Amino acid sequence: MGILRNPAPYLRGVAAALAIAAAPALAQAAWVKQAPLPTGTDINAVAQLSPSDIWAVAEPGLVLHTKDTGRSWAVKALVTDSLHALFFLDAQHGWAAGNGFFRTTDGGQSWTKNSPWGSVYDLYFLDAERGWAAGNGGVTYRTTNGGLTWAYTAVGTIATLSSIWFTDPSHGWTVDIEGRIYHSANGGVSWSLQHDAGAYLSTLQFLDAQEGWAIGGDTFLRTEDGGTNWFQVAVPPGTWSHAARFSDPQHGISVGEYGNVTRTTNGGQTWTTVSPIGSGPRLWDVESVSAIDSVYSGEVGALALTRNGGARWGSLQSGGTGMAHALDAVDPLRAWAASDQGEILRTVNGGAKWLRVPVTGFDTYGWLQDVDFLDSTLGWAVGRHEFFGGGTGRIVRSTNGGKSWQIRYSVPGAYMDSVEVLDAQTVIAAGNIPLGPRFVLRTTDAGSSWTDVAPSQAVVMDSDFIGATGWIVGGRIHKTTDAGQTWVEQPLPPDLLYAVSFADTLHGWAVGWGPTILRTTNGGQTWTPQSVAGAQNVILSVEAIGPDEAWIGGFNGLLAHTVNGGQSWQVESPPGSAGVSFEAVRFLGPDQGWAGGGGIWRRQVIGYR
């Protein structure tokens, strides 16, 4: 956590708070969850009824619905098991399936479980009565009464059936994940093998009785004679599809492995890569309502919308699903979170929406441990890029408000834990190599060169600066008054410290294992232990707002606030935070801030008493 270098937004916030206080208790502060929304779990399937009306099913057994393009969501838990398939015929009639069949006839206000059979991976309905499903064990299902009852038929393979499609009450197709395409001419009562591609297939769609597609991985098969013959269509190198959808005979979109998106605008004659493998989480489904409007879903809550035929996508999800290890903010609108999956989350609207930004030098197995911004454009972050058998500590920089990041330094084998931006040229970054050296790296040329200024071999977990005066904590406490060039050891802490924060050069707190809470009123010459009811094992985060005011966060949903120098702490419980470990707190004023860990919550004045 760094010094508040632009005091104007904070002073405006203070003025607003004073005005609120002067208006006899009209408003109150409360916590609101901001991320991940609508969910951080895998979204297995989507259905789009209009550009703004979108349904989805997610783990574990969740049904998600928005009517306003994701500005608000209704989330309903149907089961505790998985839901893999979703189909809406119109705004009132919908079906969901996975470990069982569910249906709604009132627009999702209520759902009825009609059968326990499963696992089901795809659904298709011609009308409100006639529908089909496919799933494990090479079994298809069929209903003629809107899903009240289902009959089943084995197609002749025990491989999982991944997709099913009917063009009329009699003629339909289904595919399995080993590449077999089956055809039925009697409404799914029996099936015959039509083609064996010998490769992964996950999606089936027919545009009419003759023209259809069977797609999976880099196998894109097209038929123009009702499936009698199938031929391979060329796709760009690196294509790997898990789902595809044509909105009309000319326009199609494929989504797949680790963010891979391709599209065609000429009936599949050519496909263009929009997003390559490695650009995001695995994508499991895509649906379209027109040649320009589509939505896709995938792992860890991935959900995005296109309004231009798939050339560009905008996330409907707020936030990622990994831990938010650190938070920073420069004003009430602009904030950042260092997160898992190699991402920095950023918001420019106060957290109403948190955008996921993959950071250069990290893949989905890496994580960002700390982030610090000097102003609205210049910021630094540190973390670890993890790979099989090892990892690399990285220091990265953004010059555009966190929209993109560049690697400025790498340390093989290291865990990078803390970063502090003192000015446009001076940065302090700390980390360690297990069973190896501990280091505090300092640059005065914006990362072109770095000097190790570590005062000892003690583990360093966090740092905080007020101008040129700063502290590093971990196994020991050290203080600098010359921007990190030299350090003086302060009293030895009773246990490992995880975080430190100062309100000014005299007043601060350090927290850590134990649980440990230490307060100083003399710049760290002496530290006084404190305690808070309900704290377990370790305090993970701290933010000093003023000489006598601070917030702390810890295990099992612990958030606590003091306004009397820590003589007493008021414990608070944000909605939906039970069991969450709060690794980060960041405040711009007493009631203007964020807490993060397994999600992000914002505290602000929101209403009237």
C-alpha cells in the first residue's frame, strides 16, 4: 500500500463525509458485493433470447438470468450437482439439465424437476412439447409432453454424447466426443451411424434439412446432403473448439480452449482467429440471436457479449474467481486488484464492474500478489508465474491505467510479495526464493536496473511508504527514511507479519500470524500488541486511515474497524462473506473503501436511516 499521492479526491471524500455527518444521520455506510458477479464458478451453457435477455447455467446447479445485458442478475440454485445444458424456446418456456431434467413455464420464476436421469450435456426443443437430450453412456432422451416425462435410447456407443439437433419431428443427429455422428429418421427412437471422424466432436447444428456442421477441436465438418457426406473445412492453426453456433448460413462463431475464439462471415469457407489459445479461460458454450449479437460462457465465470458479429467482445462478468491478494485505489472510481489466474482486475466506475486483465508474463496458473498505482495511469504489480517444476517471480508495469502490462524484471524461482511506487522512477519490490535469498529490490530508473537493498535475510511480506519514509515487515521490521537506500531494524515482532500500513510517519499498524496486531505511535520505535474478538490464526491485511482509525482483515470473513487507536475493534460481516479470507483492504476514507479476498466488497454510504 502506498501513500495517497493525490489528496484532492480524498479531501473531497472527507468533505462529503463531513457534510453527511452534519445532516443529522441521514445516511449510513454498508457493504455491497461487487465481484465475482454473477458467479465465479464455471458457466457451462448459455441461452440468448434477445441482445439483452440472457440465461445461463453454472456450477453448482445455478441458473443465472439477466434482462438488462448484465447490469443486474437473478441467481437461483436448482440443485447442488451440476447443470450442463440449457435451452429456451421463448421467454416463458425453458429447460435445464445435468444430473436431472428441469423445466420452467413461467419465465424462470419456478423450476420443476421432472426426471433424475443424467448426466445430460445437451438439449434441443422443436416446440413446447417435443424435445431431445444427449449425455453420458451414449444415451439420448426424448419427450413429447414438454419434459414431463422422458424416454431413452442407446445409440450404439458408450462414449459421451456431446450434442443433439433435430430439423423436424423425425430427423435428427447426435455426436459423441470420439467423433461419431449418428442419424435418426424416427424421432430418436433408433439411431444409425452416419460418419466416424475419429476425432473430438462437441457441437452439432443443422441450418436446414441438408446443411449442417459438426465441430470439435480443430475438426470442422460440413455436410450439404443431410449428413450422407461430411468434409473438413480448414481452420487457422491453433484452433480448438468446444462449442460453435451459426446465426445464419453465413455467420458463425466458435469458442474453445483457453479463450480461443474464431469466426466466419462467408459460410465457413474461411475462419478468422479473434482470440488465440492462452488469451483467457476455457470457453464451453456460445449462442447467437442474430448475425451481430452473441454471448459465450466458460470456466471461472467467464461470460462475454459481442454486438458486432464476434470481432470484439465485452465481459458481462464483474471480477475474476481467484483470490484478490491486494487492492489499490487512487480515487472513488478507479481501483485495482492483484488476483489469481495471472490477472489484474480493474474498475473505472467504483467497482460497479471489475474488468479482468491478463498480465503479460503470467498464465492462468500464476498469480499477482501486490499492486500499487502512483496515479490513474502509472502502476506496478508483482507476482509469480507458475509452471510445472518451478516458477518465476515477475515485476510488471502499466502506463495506461492497468489496461496492459509489461515485464520489467524477472527473478527465477522467486515469490514476489510486495511493491511500492514512490515516484515515476523509484519503485521498491520485495520477495524471496524458498531456501534461498530474501531480497528488497530498488529501482530509480523506472525498472531499467535494480539494486538489492535488503537489510537482512528475514522474510519480507509487505511494505508501506509515506514519502521517503517506509517500513518493510515479515520476519522482522525495518524502517527507511531515505526512500529505501538504507534500513534500520526496529523491535523484533512476536510472530511473522503479513501486512503493514501507516497513516502518517508516526502512526501505523502491522498484523500477522498469531493472530498478531501491533500498533505504533512513534514511527515504529515501539509497538504495542492489540487484539480483536473473533480473530483466528492470522490477520492478513490492514489499512490505516488516520492516527486512530484503521481496518483489518483476516480468516473466516473477519473484517474489523477501530476509531480509537485499536483500544476496541468493531467486527463487521459483509453479505455473502462467510468463510472468506480477507487478504486485502483499501480505504480512501472512513466509509469509502474495498475489502478483497475470495471476492471483492465495497463499503460506501448508500442510503438513508
